[in-house]
Amino acid sequence: MVRRAAVVGAGSSGLACIKICVDEGLEPVCFESSDDIGGMWRFKESPVPEQSSIYRSLVVNTSKEMMCFSDFPMPAEYPNYMHHSQLLKYFRLYAEHFQLLRYINFQTTVRSVTQRPDFSLSGQWDIVTINRDGEEERHVFDAVLVCKGPNTHPVLPLSDFPGHETFSGRCLHSWEYKDADACRGKRVVVVGIGNSGGDIAVEISRSADKTFLSTRQGAWVMSRASTSGLPVDMTHITRLNNMLTLLLPKTLVNWTTERALNHKYDHGLYGLKPRHRFLDQSPLINDDLPGRILQGAVVMRPNLKGFVESGVVFEDGTVEGNIDAVLFCTGYIGKFPFLPPALSEGIHEELILYKRLFPPSLQHPTLAIVGHFRTKGPVMPIVEMQARWAVKVFSGLKHLPSKEKMLEVIETERQRMMKSYPCPRQAAFQVDYIPYLDFMAKEVGVLPNLLTLLLRDPQLWVKVFFGPCTPYQYRLTGPGQWAGARHAILSQWKRVAQPFKTRAVPELKTKQSVLTLPWLLTFGGSVIMAVLCLKLSFQCFRVRDIRLTG
Ligand SMILES: Cc1cc2nc3c(=O)[nH]c(=O)nc-3n(C[C@H](O)[C@H](O)[C@H](O)COP(=O)(O)OP(=O)(O)OC[C@H]3O[C@@H](n4cnc5c(N)ncnc54)[C@H](O)[C@@H]3O)c2cc1C
Ligand SMILES: *[C@@H]1O[C@H](CO)[C@@H](O)[C@H](O)[C@H]1NC(C)=O
Ligand SMILES: *[C@@H]1O[C@H](CO)[C@@H](O)[C@H](O)[C@H]1NC(C)=O
């Protein structure tokens, strides 16, 4: 009988896990090594070892309606893409509303999580923590949710670049970067074109004398603002698009999207053009980078090759002298120092996880690693669904396949992702946003049935199928149903518009166009869609099953 669950970490993932445990009748006990909630979203003036760290100007790259928890929409007046400090406020509201703080033990660090000697019978875990006075405490738990965050151990690949020992400038990782104050008048190289690399290069270029952005891969760059200036994730992450991506030839999808992006700025001309096609990897979400390249403030360069005394060499042989600093935006490695080493069974000693959640080798599935994945959408709704599924599995209400079957699924999924992500570690990390959420939702019993929805509530169906796949969709039916979900979906565009209403304008055109497009689509094509839906839902689920379970 699973009763008490430990939650390691009180960042956004930990908070969601505590809440879900309470919902499902488990007693959560959360351990948080710092003295506050929020994890990486709580800004610190200087980085703390083994904790995530963000820069002062960070603004989220997912919009508020997409990234909120499924039964707690963000306040209507919040901007659609907010500063990190505002997101932390939202997490405080969430913790307060659901009274989560009382379950958290602050300044308590988890040192080890090990199977109890009678694990094969009980499925229980021994947890050792260090409290604020430095004293060790031992606890026994029926289940564990690990939410320690993926961005704690920066990767600084200095040894890949000969000459770094004698380089006269500074080398640092984005983990240490807070703002561009120290860059005034300097010459700086930023390595890596992930979201951090793009942001930081743009910011530095406003103070520095010259900023070079070095990338091996290049990137497709998308702005946060899509058609009519609406949040790009809301216009792109829809069930309609998901279905089209499954059914249409990939080449066509690549081609049309790349054409649209090149129409805005020619990625070849700007030196941004990647080797990979659009669908293959996550695009870079950045509103300013092309503009800074256009102004000559950011200079694109190929991969770094090495260092010379006071400068750097790039792979095309070009040398830039008098470089004051090289900033590596080269990401993080997931480390779990407190877990049994036997769980890290991958060839790179990484955790192998079934559906990015469960270690397949455990006799009892009473431990889950939450938030240890990457996706082309917001993280929070996935984490929340992971928690809902994990708790069902802990309680024995849902079962996992056999160990062999799980390993097989892990391997086929990795192979499939390898086609896009050449690095096996990256490939194993990636999940497809809607398919992954839907898979878990089906397990939990909360996947909205589109056909019944169409017949019962066509107005809502339109929003669910054509509109953004907002997390409220997973609160419409089944266990954990929320009475406010339908209204939250019907009013989502109102909350998008709210923060813009700071000046009365003669006529609000955007609102109209948002409402009329789906309506035109329904009344114009409802008959066709119904038939198509019936036919395709069979096909589509078959495709989806193959994709998900191998
Ligand atoms: C620069 C950057 C920008 C991002 N922007 C977005 C975005 O816009 N949208 C989005 O959806 N995602 C974004 N992400 C992804 C982000 O990682 C997740 O959104 C998410 O917030 C991570 O939350 P978490 O709770 O899993 O981890 P964290 O926020 O890191 O929290 C982990 C917590 O666990 C605690 N902890 C760690 N080890 C222990 C231990 N041994 N014992 C006790 N406590 C421990 C830590 O103190 C911390 O409080 C971004 C990531 C980065 C790096
Ligand atoms: C947002 O930025 C983080 C940090 O760089 C990145 O991991 C994530 O994939 C980005 N999300 C999207 C949707 O681009
Ligand atoms: C288009 O996208 C898919 C994404 O998975 C990729 O496998 C395919 O090779 C791409 N390329 C072309 C030419 O369309």
C-alpha cells in the first residue's frame, strides 16, 4: 500500500508533484535544499554550485496560456511572455492556492535514495537527508518523485579546444553569466546557439565592442510573435497541426515552414542556416538576433577550433584576436548524485528511462524521475502529467510493461529520434509535445475524446481541435477533472488579449480575427471534417501507437 511519497526539490516540478500527490490521496513530503520554492526561477546574484542559475534579463520562451498548470490559469493581466520574476510570482500563487508550503522541508538536502533491504517485497526506499543544522536524518518512503532539475551541472567542453591553457582572456559558462555589465567595450565570443546562447549574444552585443556567435549547427530562428503578433506556441502547438504533421509528407512540412522562416530573413544570407531541416530539431526562439546581425553587432562564425594566446581560431581558419572573453552556452548534463549508481545504466552512465520517467530495471515501479526530458513546447504541463501518471503507477492503478518490453520501447524511440538528433544522448532526451502528453493522458484516463466532444459540445471541440493545445484540455474528463476547464479553454484568448489593453484603440481587430477563423472553419467544413475525423482517427491512432510503443 503506497501512502507516503518523497518529493526531491521544490522547483516548478516539485510543486506540481506535491499537488498531484495530495489530489491522489498520497502524503507528500518534499525536501528542498534551498530556503525557498521556485528552483531555477528564483534569481540569485551569483551562481550556487549544484543549483541552476539564470541571467537577470531572462524572459520565458513559452507563453502563459501554454505553460501554466492545467487547473490554475495565469492571471489575465500577466504578459504573454513574462520575465522570470513574474513566473516565480505565479509559482508562489500556485503554492499558496493549493497550500503546498506545509509539505516542504526547506534547507534539507537529499543525500541518498536507496532501495530498502526488503525492497523486493515492500518497494520502499531509504532516504538520507541533511538538515539545516548539518544533521543527518533517515526516512522511509513508499515512493519517490525526483524533481531536482536538469540544469545544475554545466558542460564546459574546454578540453575540446587546444590552447585554452594559455588563453589570456576569460572562459566561462552561461551558468555563471548574469548580465553584460562587464562586457562594455570588450570583444566577446559566444559559443553555442541554444536559447541561452542567442539571448546572451544579443544582450552582450548591446554593451560589447564586438560579439561573435560561434555555432557548429546553426538554427532556424523563430520569433515569439507569430501571425498577427500572437504567441507562436499557441498558433503552432495545435491538434490540427499535430495531425497534419503525422499525415503529411515530412518534406512538405519542412519545406513550407523553412520557406516561411526564410521569407522573414534569409537564413543563408544571415549565416544562420542549419544543416538540419526544420522538423528535425528545436528552433531557436529569439526576437532580436537577426536584427543584431543586420546591424553588424553580432557576427556569425562557425564552430570554435581552438585558442591562440589572446584570440580564437574558428573551424574555417579565421582568427579573431584580442578576445577578452569566451562564453560557452553549451548546456548541462543531468546528474543524480544521490541515486543508486545501478540506475545509471546507459553507456554514458546516464539514466535510462521508460517514457522519460521510470527506470525500467526496478522490481517495483516506485520511483520516477520528473522533468528529465526536452521538448519543443513548455515543460510544466508535461511535468504535471508525468506526476499524474507516476502516482497512478505507484498506487498500482496502472501497470508498466515488463522490463524487456520497456527496454525495447526505449531503444525504438531512441532510434527514431536518432534520425533527427545525431547525438544519442540528445536523442534519448527528446519527446514530441502533443503525442507524449496524449500518451500519458490516455494512461491516466484523461485524454479528451474528440469524437464525443464534437457531438456533445461543438463549440468546445473547435477550440480543442483547431486551437492551441492548452493544458486545460487534460482536465475536461476523467480522474482529476476540473469544473473550470471548459471555461478556461473558451476564455484563453481573452487572457491573451488582456495585457495588451493598456490603451483604448478605435477598433480591436485582432480579437475579431481570432474568433472568426475557427468559426469559418467549422461552419464551412464541419461535414467534411466529421467524415475525415472518423476515417483519420483510426489511421492516426495506429500511426501514433506505432510511434509511441514501437
Ligand atoms: C535558461 C533556461 C530557460 C528556460 N526557459 C523555459 C521556458 O521559457 N519555458 C519552459 O517551459 N521551460 C524553460 N526551461 C526549462 C526549465 O528547466 C523547466 O521549465 C523547469 O522550470 C525546471 O524546473 P524543475 O523544478 O524541474 O527544476 P529546478 O527549477 O532546477 O528546481 C529543482 C529544485 O530541486 C532542488 N534540489 C536539487 N537537488 C536537491 C537535493 N539533493 N535535495 C533537495 N533539493 C534539491 C533545487 O534546490 C531546486 O529548488 C528553461 C531552462 C533554462 C535553463
Ligand atoms: C526555452 O529555453 C530553454 C533553455 O534554453 C530550452 O531548453 C527550451 O527548449 C526552450 N523552449 C522552447 C519551446 O524553445
Ligand atoms: C523533414 O523532416 C523530417 C523530420 O523528422 C526529416 O526526417 C526529413 O529528413 C526532413 N527532410 C526532408 C528532405 O524533407
